[in-house]
Amino acid sequence: QVQLVESGGGLVEPGDSLRLSCAASGAIDKWYMDWYRQAPGKQRELVARISPASTDIKYGESVKGRFTISRDNAKQMVYLQMNSLRPDDTAVYYCSMPTFDSWGQGTQVTVSS
């Protein structure tokens, strides 16, 4: 089973940007990849989804226009560029390979002044 490792989280101020990375231990070129997030006391929610060839991309309503998902299949990497961050973006962000129900350990993003 492919292992997923997220990185790039941190503490930022409102309006700042962050880029999250997800490194896969194996090939991802045939599979959809997701970013999810879970805030304290809330259910995990889909942030973004990208198809194998990056031709089909979906975003959660709350991040549309601010976040961008991308992938590099050759490097076995998935990225989440997050711009105009807001306090309500604070959450643990997870990379996922939904076909196999594979999840990373998560990376914390905190947006606070």
C-alpha cells in the first residue's frame, strides 16, 4: 500500500499563503488524489480533488478561488497551494488516495494574528 506523507504546514497570519506537499511512496499516476482537512470539533471535509491527468479538479466551496491543487506524477507528489488564508482555514490537512482509502498523518495549519 502506498504511504502518504504531508508537509508544509505551520502558523501563519490571515492573508498569508502556504504550500502543502504530499509525498507518496509509490506510483500515483493512475489514481485520484484528495486533500481533506479537519478542524477541532468538526467533521473531516474535502478540500480538493484531482484526477490522474489533472483534467478533472474539484474544490470545496469554502476554498474555491483561494486554493489550488496540483500534482507531479513523475515525482509522486501532490500539492495544495493555499492563498488568502483565513482563521477558519485552521485545521489538520490530510492527503488521501481514495481508491485505496490511504491517508497521511496530517499536517497542522494554523491561521492566527
